Amino acid sequence: MGRRVCLAAALLAAAAFAAAQSPGRIATSAHVLSANALFFHGKQIVVRHAVARTGETTQLDGTSKPIFVYWKEPPTRSEGEIRGEFWDLGRLVEGDERLSAYDFRPVIEAANHGRWPGRDRVFVILGASMTESLPPSAPSIRSIVLSPELFDDRKVTLVGRFRGRNLYGDTPQGVSKSKWDFVLHSADAAVWITGLRPKGKDFDLDPGARVDTGRWLEVTGTVHRDGTTLWIAGESLRLSRGGQDDGPTERAEVVQLRRHERGQRRVRR
């Protein structure tokens, strides 16, 4: 009986740990991508951005460093949510067999005069797809991360899972605004909360302890940006019932994300 109890406890702990891990895809913005190439290198990402086609190449429009896009199938629109795998070409060896299916010559010619680029200079999103995505009208963690310029200096109320002091690597940057800074996570997006101790009625969470992660919080505060660093200056927080308390925008985005993933699985079959 003792062994069964221990095994059950271990399985429950493993399930809780797995549930707390970062999602397979990370929502972000194009400018954060180019500023944090090492963090995103080799990862599945989603950005809401316009694209521009020049000759044989397509790239995200208006970025400080070129981010080229290789489509599974060419999209029928010029702007939307773009999903794919992000790579920094300079961190790869020319002729890398993992990416042998892709012809990078047009990209290298357009961005670096035909020479293989150094690190942090030329980026690609591979196996990309685009889905229609209207600009968000209501704040959610995901909509703020994808389109931070739309919410700058706005007061918002967000619901997400407590992830401690970025204990699962949800974001590429820290903010170092206070000793209680913590990450709030929902769907495939995460944002820093500053200026609030994660403590209230019936809870006292430690940003440095994984055992405290996974609790759902509702946080009210103001969106701030400094370059590509994004955070919410917190004003109040409380425990939440989780997904049931997500706003309509957040629920709609999650539904759209799940439908897209189901469609991609059917295509692969």
C-alpha cells in the first residue's frame, strides 16, 4: 500500500510539473524576436505582423533586422498571425543538414550580399503559416504580447497562471523592477508583473519556488514598455478561477489557436 501511495504521489507531482511547463509555441512580437534571437532560436513562435514580398523573398515588414519567412503554403493575405520555427542563420553552419529542405541563397543574397551571415544579423521563420487575426480590442496577456504598441500606458486587468520569477523560461528578458517581480502566463503568452507581492487572502506565493506556480491570479495594473522590454506595473491582485475568468478576447484567441492546430494535424495526416 505504501508503494502505491508513493507511486500515486509521484505521478501527481509529475503531472503537475508537466502542466506547468512552457507551451510548445511562444507568442511574441517581431521586434522582441530580433532583439532576443538566442532565446527564440529553434523554437516555435507566433507573431501578429504584416509581411512584404520582394523578388524571391518574403519578410516581416519594418523590422530593424531582416526576418525572412518560408511558407508551408503561400498565404492569401498580407497580415495576420504567423506561426513557424524561428532560426538565427548565423548560429547555424552553412549546409546544416537539419535545414537541407530550404534554399537560403535568395535570403543571403538579399540580406548579406551572398555571404553566410554572422550571428544576430539574419533570421528566418521556417514552415510558416498565417491565419487571419484582427487587431485586438480588449486586453489579454496574449493580445498585449502580440501587439504591445496598442496597449502602452493602458490600465488592464489580466488573468493568468503564476509562474514565479520566470522559473520556466517563458520570457526572454527580466525587468528587475522589484524583489517581487513575477511572470503571469496564459495560452501561449507571458508577461512580467512588477510592484506587487503575490500575496492576499488565503495565498502567499514565493516567486522563487516552483511549488507555488500554477495558481491562477487576476492582476490589475498599467502596461509599460522600454524598448522591447514589456511589463505590467501592478496595482492589485487576487486569486482567480483560471480559464473561467478569462475575458472574451482571451477565450476567442485560445479557441482560434486550438482550431488552427487541429487543422494542421489533419493536414499532416
